[in-house]
Amino acid sequence: FAATLLLFHVVEESPPSAVHGEHHLMTAEEAQAYLRDVVARLARPDVHIETDIHAARQVDVARSITEHAEELHADLVMLCAHGRGGLRDVLVGSIAQQVIQRGTTPVFLVPATMTDGSPFACRHILVPLDGTAVHEPALPVAVEIARAFSAALHLLTVVATAGTLSPERAATGVLLPSTMAAILDLAQRNAVDYLQKTTQKLLADGLKASAEVRRGDVAAGILAEIEHFQADMLILATHGRSSLAEFWSGGVTPKILSHSPVPVLLVRVTGEESPR
């Protein structure tokens, strides 16, 4: 993509002295020395790298990231998700949520297990969709990346079962079980039709594409398909503004960010969610 890589660090107000047993950067001087070392390790003649340190101590790290991304017209924000469970993962997820909520820049989260310096090979890209236009912003981004890496796209829709419905819909399922079963079966048929049409268009455009419909819990279905498809990347549309809180409260994105073995690219949805 011939992009400039900007290494950015925010000096936090009252930061922890260590994170996962490693020393946490406490001052701008420490951050500067650390970033110099990273630049030296990443140095390549075809990659332009810059550094920037927000030296004024910040309580709101996410706001600082968002403001700098907008000021610098960044095309992508990259964060490392440790994926070891516990409070720090919640904080990383919260930062990603807030960056998406407050801005429009996509956020790319890389598992700590992939930070060993090995080259990133992107051969298979998983794109969860739900059949509504509001979640399709992830698709053109996936297409562009697939073309750049000559990667195969795999589209996924997860349709709930009676046992994995949200609390609101589960109440309806208890009162009208036959009706809810019919609704879910119809949703599965519609998902199959939608994915077939979308896949055919991708194939006609010269891309490698396939699709799958799963039944059950959304997060569990996505994580299972990552392994089944041997995906190298997950591209997921997510909501901002008021819709984002609802999306995260459902537990889909936190589960994926905490357990995904592959990088996750979160693409901001700017429209309102259609009634389902």
C-alpha cells in the first residue's frame, strides 16, 4: 500500500508500573528510547517510519488516539490485543471501542502471539455479514485487501438458534416457540440466498470467494469459522454512536477480540442499524 507507518505513544496519567510482567513506559523519555529501538528493528528501505509521542499525560488514551488519527488523516489505527484475559484485555477492548465510536478510522487489532517479527501472510480473509446493507462497509475493505494480497474471501452469516437468542427475542420464543422457529428458519434461507448472490458477484469480479451459514451463538460461530477456514484475518463491521454500546453489551466483539488467534480489522458503520 506504500503507506507511512507512524509509531505513536501516549504518556498515561498514573499508569501501572508493569503490564503482563513487563515494564510499562512511564515517561516521554522512556517512550522515545523504546520507539527508537522499534524503528531500528523494523527498518527497511521500502518502509517509511515516523514516530510521535503525546508527552502531556493523558487519562483518556482513546481520545488522544482518535484526535491524532484525525489530525494526521490516518487511514488505519493498529493496536495490540494481548488476549490473555483479565482487566487489561477489557481495557484494550474499551480503547478500541472508543476509538471506533469517536472517529471513523478503522481499527486493526493484532494478537500479541503474532508480534514475534514473522512476516504476515494473508491468504484467507473471513468477513462476517448479517444480510443487511448497514454491515456491508466491511466488504469493500475486504475486497481491497484481498486484491492486494491475492487472498481468498470467505463470507459468513451466523443465524441464532432458539437457545442462543438475545434475552429480548428469547422471551418471544418462549411465548411463541413455533413462530420463532419459523422465523429463524426463514432467516437461514434468506442468509443462504444473500451469501450466494454476494459470492457470485465477487467471483464475477475475479476474486476467490466462498460462503457459509452457521447456526448458534454469533461470537462462537465466528471463532469456529476462523479455525475451520484457516483465516489469516477477520474483517468485522461495528457500530459507532448509540448503536455501539448495544453491540458491545451483547458480548460479540469482546469475545472475538479476547479469543481470536488472528488479527481483527474493525470497520466503522456510520449508518443506523435497520430494524430486524
